[in-house]
Amino acid sequence: MADLVNTVHDMTIPYDPDTLLKVITSRARRLLGFDMAYISLRRPGGGSYVHSSDGDTTSLNVGLVVEESRGLGEMAHETGAPYWTADYLNDDRIPHGEELDAVVRAEGLHAIMVVPIRQSGVPIGSLYGADRVVRHFTPDEISFMRYLADFAAVALEKARLLDRSQKEIVELQAEGVRARATIDRTRQLSGALAALVHLVLSGGDLHELAKAAASTLDAGLVVSDGCGRTLACAGEPPGFDEARTRDAALEAHAAGGPVEIAANVWAAPVGAGEERGLVLLRADRELTEDELAFFGSVGQTAALLLVVQRSTAVAEGPLRDEFFDGLLTDVTQSPGQLARQAHQLGIDADAPHVVVVARPQGGEHGKAVVWSSSYAYRSSGLMKVHEGDIVLLLPGTDASAVARAVSGELSPLLAEPVTVASAGPAASLASVAQVYQEALRCFDALLALDGAGSAASMDDLGFLGLLLSDDHDVDGFVASVIGPVLDHDTERATHLVATMEAYFASGSSPTRAAGGLHVHPNTVTRRLDRITELLGPGWQQPERATEAQLALRLLRARDVLRRRREAVLGQRGATPGPHDTSGHQDTLGK
């Protein structure tokens, strides 16, 4: 009894159910001197299985499934009373099972006692004690096993309750962590939304808004207008074309909020007043409800930003027009004054700018003016209407690319041709008036060349651009037309330039050109083939041939002027330096 009390005391130690079952089998074996003790638990579908064992010599016992109505354990389960036998395999009263008998035989067991383990009157398993010799159990031993089984049932129930409570605590802790993470994320999104609103009110642009929103959601994001054209983007947005973007905008505006239009791709409408557009977002995960709500707010914030920009542009309109008028009419102001005024209007005075002149061919002039005003504001440029034409001052270094960009957006919007001419870049704001005059000459040249509805810059007009421009970049023109041929002659000491001159002088006759060069006609033919490789096919066509002949004449004239200059300096006993050579190139340009 003292050992039983100690065992019960040990059972008060908090164990998990599996460990407690092992403690019970070990104590039962030691207290009653069994060779082997084990516990079986009931299966939901009937029968039982051996869960824990102590003193076994094979691996067959633990996990053994005892069929229903087989063995002493099933008898104890059915009657709720203990059962025992002095020699199990030779006892005909027991309903034997083939697998169960095989394990008993393998373990060499003879005497076996079993008592049911019950909770609330319902058997949940059985406690076994077994010897490897024939043994007759006494009533005291049987009663002791019953007490032990009863204590084990109570301890096992408490262990299960404790284990379940611990699991529930772990789940509650995990839920608490998730709840805190959700709260933290909600606070983060709330702060990010406040930052977006502050960005709008402090004069930020769409690119800053897109970058901030994409960073908050850890996703790619793009803001488009109602026609599907990209206004700003950040990260890796979905690669939708304009048609797919317009369809997504219809879905989002119809839904009135964020809608998933593809796997992990969401669309949110942009709409406030006359402003209509779309925000597209692509993420590598599912968005939470709070994140979707924030994404919807991004669309509203973008619409607010567009409205603020339009209102600011309207409010600043007179100041911007007056400043732009001054730049176009070459009003004398110090660089410091120009820089201060430009900074107040959001213009970078140190950046190169291109002047664009645009004229719609149809009757959509008002719509073109509205678009141009918004485009100039978004681009940190200026716009005004002058004598029926739309004049834009836009940041950039490639006048041709800027002209094509304006034409590419304005023409589809109006559904009619728009003539666009450009010039520049202007080295400073003080030279905008000069560049504007070049843009006007380029515009007039386009109309004279029957190029209405097209887009071009001075560089696109070839030698006409050279003649119309103020800087007369002779070197640049010559290099653009026959530069590869000049480089070839310099690097390989060939005579391709001379062959081109002779070829054009002979009326494009290889035979007569060969006579003038005192070479065989086949030599001229090979040289002409080489020139074609360098300049590309079509250099002998009228337009390109004219430019090539002009470049050759300019090259020849520069050479003549250089020789004359050297002769004059030689008579004076001086040698020409690099500044003298550049000076003659300037003279030729003028």
C-alpha cells in the first residue's frame, strides 16, 4: 500500500498522456513483480490497440491491434470486471485471436491479468500484467491492480485535460500573435494612408504616390488614365496593354472598389470629378481585407492628387502663362530671377528642356488644350496657346522622342492627326526663345513638305534642319550622313570619300567615275559595294543622295578653308592651333 501511495503521488506530477501511460506500466510491473506490463486503449471503430509496454522483449507488442471479442482485454471491456488466467495459451475459456496468440507466444507469456480502465463508467482501455511462468494471482493482487487502474484513469483524465488546456493555450497564444500582427499591420496601413494624403497635400506627384503605395503593399503598382495609358508605376506591375487596362478599368468602376481581375492582380478605380483612371497592383500573395481596403484608398488618393494638380494648375495658370510668355519673347531677366520663378512653379531651371509646337488638324482644339495643360503639369513643364498653336516646354534632351511622345498620346485622344514639331534641347531657360523660333521653323517646314499630321524635330529634317537651325551643326550633320565612310577612310587609308565624290560628279556612272579616278571600273564597283555596307541600302536614292552630296561639299569646303588658313598663318610665321581649326569650323557653319 505504501508503494501504491507513492505511485499515486507520482501520478500527480503533470505528465502528457503518452508519458503517463508509460509511467503506469512501469509502476505496475515493479509493484506486482510482473515480467511484463502493458496498456491497451479503445479504438473508435471497435477493438483496441496496445499503446505502452514495459518489460517486452520483442517489437510486436506495442501497436498490436486486438480484434473485437478477442483476448482477455475484450472480455474485461464487455463486462467491466477484471480477468486473469494462469496459463493464457492453454486456457480454453478465452476467445483466442491468431495475431494476439502469436505475440503471447513470441514473448513467452503464460499468466496474464487484465483490469479495465474506466472514466465516468465508460471503459477507455485496459491495464495488463503478465508473467513468463504459470502463476496464480491472489485476490489482493487483483484488487491492487484495480486500485492502480482506477488511479490511472483519474490521472489520465487530468493529463488529457492538462494537455488539451496546454494546446488551447498555445493556440490562444498563436492567435494573440496573429491578432497583434493584424493590429500592427492595420496601424501601419493607417499610417501609410495618412502619409499618402500628406504627400498629396504637400505637392507630391503620382510617381511618389505609386512608389509609396507599392512599398507599403510590397507589390508592383501602376496608375493609368481612362484610356489605359500609364501615368506612373513602381515595382514590377502587371504587364497589361492599353486594351486590357481599359477593360480592367471598366470592371473596377463597375464594382466600385478593388476587384481581382487575374491571379494575384487587383484593380481599383480612380474617380473624382472628371478624373477617371485605374490603379493596377500585382502581388506574390493574397491580400488581406485591410490591405484591399488600403489599396482601394490608393485609388481614391490618386484621384484626389489629380484633382489637386488640376486645381493648382488652374490657380497658377496666370503666373505660369506670364512666366512662359517671358521665356518665349526673350524678356531680359537675370539667371537668378529665372531660377527663382521656375522653382516657385515647379520647374527645374538646371535641366535641359525641349520646345514643342502642336496643332490639331480638326476641331478638337479645346480638348487638346485641356490635355496639354495636364500633360505639361504632370511632366513639370509649361504650356500655353499662342496664335492658335499649343506650345509646350518639356524636360528632355531628345527633341524627336519628345515630339513622338506628345503625338503618340494626343492624336489617339483626339482621334485625328496632330502636327507636332520640336527643337532643342535648350541649354538654359534664357535660350528657350531661340529654341522656340527653331521649333516654329521646323513646324513651317513640316507644312511646306506636306507633313501635316506628323511629328518631327530639326534633327529629323536632315539638311533642311541644318539650314533652318540657329547653330548650324555642320560636323554633326556630316557625321550623321557619311560618318561611317569617313571613319573607314581614316582607319584603313582607303579612298571611299573620293570615290563618292567622283561617282556623284559623273552623274552616278561607275565607268566615268573610274576614268576620273584613274582606276579600273571594277575597283569603283567594289568601293561602291563597300559604301553600301557602311551606309546601308538606299544611300543612292534621291533624298539621301542629296544629303550625301551636301555633306561632301561641306567637307570639301571645310578642307579648302583649312588649307587657306594654314597658308595665311604660314606667311605670318605662325602655326595653327586647335582653336584656329575650331574657329574655321565655326566660320563654315556661319
